[in-house]
Amino acid sequence: MAKPTPADDVIREQCTTCEKTRPHDVTIELLTESGKDTNRKFSREPYHIAECRNCGTTTKLRLNNA
Ligand SMILES: [Zn+2]
């Protein structure tokens, strides 16, 4: 799991819930997807996951959009 981000090295991203730029805990995770691809039953895709430190909203952004 991700280690806590030092306070002076915080990642700030736009939070749709806060509607402001907030500090986020950002990790990259491989999530298993199923059903969408016809050539593969399951695929593991990298996701950029950001959790707002203010409200706890988690935003997932798929990195591989091919
Ligand atoms: Zn937020």
C-alpha cells in the first residue's frame, strides 16, 4: 500500500465534491476488468487513484485508454 505523502510533497488535484483543488493521496493500482474486451476474459489495467484528504472522495482515472 501507499505510504503517507509528506506534507511538503502533497499532490493537489481538483476534487469534484469539494469543487476546489485539494490535497490528494495518489496511488497507481492495477485493477482487474472483465466483460468489456472480447479478446480477453480479464485484463488488468493501471488506474490513477486519487483520494481527497478533505472529503474522502476517490477518483479513478484509467491510464491506459487504448
Ligand atoms: Zn474533496
